[in-house]
Amino acid sequence: MSGAARYDAAEERWLRGQVRAGEVPVCPRCDVTMTRREIGGGSFGLGYDRHREWLICPRCKRSAIFDLRRGTRT
Ligand SMILES: [Zn+2]
């Protein structure tokens, strides 16, 4: 309805939980496996151990980007 389709906050939170748990995320709206890309790896000049995951649903084209830090396993 309003420009680019986005997930709402609850859906993003759920997706982030999937990623952190090491699961392959599934679009909460379409129930299809999402395309997962890693962004970064130091090319952003952020200096430290940081990377981003970009999830795209191949059906509804919604996407979400998460900042994930490595080594936060506790
Ligand atoms: Zn979808």
C-alpha cells in the first residue's frame, strides 16, 4: 500500500530469530524459502567484526536486512 513492501516489526523480529538460530528463513507471508545473502565482510570500512544478512523473498519481494555480529553466541 505504501511504496516498497516491507515486513512489519514482528515479522522482522521473527526472521532475525530464524537467522540467529541458523535456520533457513521462510517468508512469514508466503511460506517459501528466502534468498539469503551476506553483505559486508569488511568492505564497509566498519573495522570490526560485523556483517549483514540480506533476506529476500522470491515471491513477494519483501526484503529485510539484519546486522549480525559474529561471536554473540551466549
Ligand atoms: Zn514473501
